[in-house]
Amino acid sequence: MRNILASNRRHLLAAAAGAALLAMSPMALAQGAWPSKPVKIVVPFAPGGTTDILARAIAPELSKAFGQSFVVENRGGAGGNLGADIVAKSPADGYTLLMGTVGTHGINKALYARLAYDPQKDFAPITLVAGVPNVMVMNVDKARALNINTVPDFIKYAKAHPGKLNMASSGNGTSIHLAGELFKSRNGIFMTHIPYTGSGPALLDLMGGNTDVMFDNLPSSMPHIRSGKLKAFAVTSGLRSTSLPDLPTIEEAAGLKGFEASSWFGLLAPAGTPADVVNRIQQETAKALGTPAIKEKLQAQGAIPGGMSPQEFVRFIDAEHKKWAEVVKASGARVD
């Protein structure tokens, strides 16, 4: 009898444990084991741009920290909206992240008539990875041929030849696009906007002489500025860049008071991702951004490393929405 009771007790305990296990959601099971498989970081632009550069700088550090591969996947299109929407609709299990930008999470809500995702409700912000100024650049040969050596030279030529110049960008709604629109509206000039799927292909056409000007993120243009393939005129930030201290701001160069159109990049997960997973990613990302190697690498490209907490990043994104809604309204830009 004692053996039978003991046996029944064991079966009851086993059954109870099994029922408890079955009652646990897949999310709860995933939390304890995370990460038990590779993690994907979606870059919503083509390879070669600043978003891609930053994702590929941080991915190996996270791979080392967690003992699992963090793989970068480029899903460009619609000014970053395509890739952002993919992540917004992914399982909230910590295995799909987004390298979001000022475009996907600061500008596009005001710029686009319709968005398939909500930048504030559909994501769990993790941390700001870096902030960067944009830089006004031209193909060196074209600038020389048109005798454009300064920002005032550019404005004078554009006003004398309305519609002759065009500007490339990494896509509709990106800070590169909006910086150009703001420049156009503040100076009363007209240029045709040519959107690409990222800075990489846009820069290739700019250096090939197929487009005229670009207000690119500094890290992706920096190598070409240093190699002499691109002529830099000014940065679009409120302050000069420590990476190019001799380069004026557009406010200084053109007398455009208050002109500022900088960029930022940060990691986000789908809304509902477990807080402990979000916090772990933030902590390891901040730790990596604080190492001399990564810090020097980013600063050499003109980027300022971030690392803010998830709560700080939420407040930062909310403030960016308000700021860029005003910029979009002032520029008159709109994408239907």
C-alpha cells in the first residue's frame, strides 16, 4: 500500500508539474532561455549607410556578450518603413530587433499620410546607439565644374538655375531627406528629390556624378570626404563636429539661424518584449558603447555613442516626434 501511495504521489506531482509547464506561455518559456538561438537585427535600409554601419559595429559585441549570433539583415524600402513594420509585427520574444532611426521613429509619423505601424505603440525602445550630424556634400568634380566652393555659392547657383540641381537621399522621410527639404525651404530654392533605399546606393550615384548634392549622415560620407571623392560644405547640426572641426555649420555658413537637422539611431524590439530581455540588451549595448575600441571607432566616423536606459529612450523618442512634426510642417514636405 505504501508503495502504491508513493507511486500515486509521484504521478500526481509529475502531472501537476506537466500541467504547470503546459500552462506557461511560449513567451514565459522563451524568457528563461533567452537567447537560445541567433538574434536578428533588422536594418531598414540598404547596406553601406550609417544605420548599417552602426548595426554591424554593435552586433559582434552583443554576440560575444550573449554567446549567440546577432545577425544583421537589411530590409530597405519606403524610407525605413518596410523594415520597421516587419519588426513591429514580429513575435515579441527578443529574437527580432530593429536598428531604428530618427526617420522611422521621429519623422515618418508626421511625414507620411499613412503608416502600417505606430512608432510609439508598436515598439519597446531599448537604447540610443548613437547620434550623428548630417553633412552637405557634393561630387568634387561637379562642384569644381559649377564653381561651387561654399554654401553661399551653392545657394546662389541654385537660385540662378531653378530646378537644375537635384538632391539624393536614403529615402523619403529620412533625416537626410528632411535636412534637404529644410535647406530648400529656408533658402527659397527648388531641387528635385531623388530617394534611394539607403545611403549606400545614394552615395554611389552621387560619387558617379548622377546626382548633385546630399545631406548625408556623417559616418557614411566620412570615408569619401577623407579620400577626396566628396566635397563637404557644412554640417547640419547646431554645433560643429569634433571629427571635422574646421567644417562650419549650415547656420554659420549661410546665416540660417536655428538650422538643425541631425540624426540618431537606436535599438528597439516589438512591443511586449519581456522587460528583462530589453534591459539585458540595453546593459550590454551600453557596456560595448563605453569600451575605448567602439567609442573611438564611432567618434572617428563622426558619431556620438549613446547608451541611455529604455525609460530615457522612450522619453527621447516622444520629444523627437514633437520636434520633427514642427520641422515637417515648416518644410512643407509630405509623402502620401
